[in-house]
Amino acid sequence: MDLLRRGAAPGGAAVRAGAVRAAAAAVPLAFLLLVGGARSVSAQLISPGKLAAAHAELEGVRNCTKCHELGQRGISDAKCLACHTPLRTRIEAKEGWHATVADRGCASCHKDHLGRDADLERLDRSTFDHAATGFRLEGRHAGVECRDCHRPGLVRDADVREFKSRHGALARTWLGLGTTCEGCHRDDDPHGGQFAGRSCTDCHGQETWKEVPAFDHAATRYPLTGAHRSVGCGRCHRTVRAAGGTRVRYAGISFAVCTSCHRDPHGGSMGSTCTRCHTTAGWDRMDRSAVERGFDHSTTGFSLEGRHAEISCASCHQRGSESDSTIHLTFRPGAERHPFPPPVATSCASCHLDAHHGAFAARGDGGACTACHGQEAWKPTTFDLFRHDEETDFRLAGAHAAVPCEGCHRNPALGQTELTFRFASTSCRSCHENTDDPHHGQFGDASCESCHTTSSFASADGFDHARTRFPLTGAHRDVPCASCHRKERLPDGSEIVRYRPLGTECRDCHAHRGDP
């Protein structure tokens, strides 16, 4: 009927159409329909030609009103969509290409009554704008043949499959494909469901499958930093055997600790948290601030205690880092390859020079520093008065117990700048004769103990005057010592208390006093 309205038909159809219009004018349509014997004639006069194969079942005057409205020219869009329900659903939802041209009418594109072999689609594929369907063809999709995608096996919509299958047209339809990658590529997922619930476009583009321009590793649970950025994907994501063959493993890779991928060169001695020392910039590059802030040195077998815990790492782990002349570091072979060169540290003497010059080497412990010193400070030592009495041949008694160690173990008068612990003698003279002998040799070889005790040098509680040439008798017993033993100035300007020689005659003391 549309051809009658537009006056166009292939070949001689225009002549036939004119005859039909003349006949229709001469014989009212209602009359022809009422005349039973004229039915075959009316069908021939009204129909402008055979219906296409897809509508062949509608051939005959009785079926005209299935597509046409009485008294109206052309086809009825409403009746078309009443039959083509999948199209109607999409147009009402404003989806797909037909929704964009619904106002033009079905007959503007689909011409019928042009014979059984007529093409109802009349689709020029070379100029068709696929973007109007809601799915723009880009990249490799733009070069794919239409039927490579629009084939029965990829029709996902149930209503299209049912309708087209019922009419034997499933192979000819352009409807029913999905718009997601999975709609067409579901059966060839190379990832084996590792990314279920995610779209292919989260990673892949349409130019090539191998490239993943949309993928950003920073959006994963393991952002790549440092040297990890330059590592090839295959170094971490390796091909594994799976059901149905092999695939590259992307999901489920363990990364909680570095040893999930890297062999531990320390054999577990440093713990499992490599990031306490190392960074991803490179294995040989270490974050010094992080190391000094959080490294557990006890994992090395040498716990940092006392003053050791306060010094910087570089004080021990850097060549030429000796802070003073008492430190000498020796590094292990190959230490230069380490960002923190490890020194030899088997004992205190590995780093600290022996301030005692082997004075204690003969002891049972070989002169271990820890026998007397702790790590909080070099002084005071743990060698106290009790140990001095128990472990040496010189008990500290009287005032000696209050004398600082340096008072005896260093003698500046002898040019001693370091402590001395080995003595040839423990007599009083060995320490006091050349430094503080107040008698200036008046008593010759007599020992100090003859008169003095260690309680106080100023007193002579141990002195017995009866042993001298002048035993004290009578009133002499009550006379203070200084009354007889007076100070005198020597030629060098120093003063001494005169003990000998003194006269023992009465006049030696009393004559100059004016005694009678």
C-alpha cells in the first residue's frame, strides 16, 4: 500500500499501480469486499505485489487488516510493532537504533509487496552509523564483519531468541547482542574467571587484547613502587596449569611479605619484615632513617644496650667512622658491598682498644671488659671495694676505701696518664714516698706502718714513743707532740715537722724557753 501511496514500483509496477488506482476508483472497496465471487479479483486489484518471504504467510485479502488500517493509506506502525514485540520493547525503552528513527515510520525503510525475494531491510552497511545503536564500533571492532558478531550463537536476549526462532529468522536478526565484552567474549575468557564481576574495559582497550592501557596497578591492593615499576609483568604473573589448560595467574598472588616473591638472603635471621631496612628503590638501597628508627638490632646477634643504643648506625657501620683514638673498627670481607658495612664484633676488643694494655689478659676470662664494665658508661666500673678485697692482694682499709681508683692507679708525678694495675710493691712507700712524704726522708727505711694507720695519715695512733731514744715519762706524756716537734723551713722553702734529729737533753728543749 505504501508503494501505491508513493507511486513507485520496480520495472512495470508503476503501470500496474495506475490500473489498480483506476479500478479502485471505479469499484468501491467496500463493495468488492462484500462480493464473495470477486474475492480473488479484489486481492489482485488491491495488492501491489507479492509479500516478501518473511511475510508470505500473510498473503491474501483476508490478512490485509493484520498490517493495514481500513480507510487509511500505507502501513500501520502500531500493527507492525504489535507483531514485532522485541522491537516495540526497545523503542518504548528508548534503546537501540529503532528508537532513534521511530518517528519516521516503519515503511520509510521496510518496503513490502516487492516479491518473495525482496530485501525488507534495505540496509546499506557501508554507511550505517553503528553508534546510533548505542554501541560505537572502535578500534579492532570497526574492521569486523557485521555477521562476525551478529550471529545466532551470540544473541543473548531471550525475547529476541524466542521471537526470531519461532519465525525461523534467528540467523537474519540484528537484535539481541549484549553491549558488554562478556556478551560476545564470554566463551573465550583467557583469565579463567579470575576477574569475575569486572568488565574487560577496566584493563583492555579495543585496539589490541595484549595491551592494557586502562589498567593501573596503583588501583590494586599492591601498588608498584621503586624498581618494581620496571619489572616485566611476566616476572610476577606467571603461566600456571589450570582446568582446561594453562593461564596467566593474576588474582590470588601472595604479597603480604617480601619473601612471598624474594629469597631471604639473611636466612630468617633478620625477621620477615624487609621494609624495616630496605626500600623498593633497590635491594642495596636502604632508608637510613627507617633503619635507625625501627631496626631490631638484636636480630643480628648483637643487642644494642646502654650507650650502644644511643649512637648512630654510622658510628659502627661506616668506614673511617671511629669517633676517637680508643676505637678501631675492622670490617668483614666484602663489607663494601653493603649500605651498612658490618664490622667484626665478636668481643669488646673488636672495636675498643684495650685501655689497660693487656694488664688483665692473664685472668681466667682473658681480660673481658664485661668483667668490670657495663654498656651504660665506661665508669663507674662494677669492680667495687668488695671485689678489690676478694680478688686482689691489697685490702682497702681505712681512708684507702674512700680514695678514688685514679688516686692509686695513676700517678701524675710519675708521668702516668693512663691507669696502672700492676704494681711491683704494695708498700706505702711505693705510692707515697715520691709524692707526699711529709717527713722528707727523716725516717729512712722505716715503714709508714711503724707510726701510721690507714684510718688517717695525720694521726700516728700506731706510734709508740717508748721505742725511741726518748721515752716519755712524767709530765712529758701530756705534752702535745707539736710542742717538741715543731715546723721548720727548709732551704728550698718547704716546711717540715722536725722529728729527727732532735736532742734528748733537757736543755735541748727547755733552754731556749728561758726555763730556770
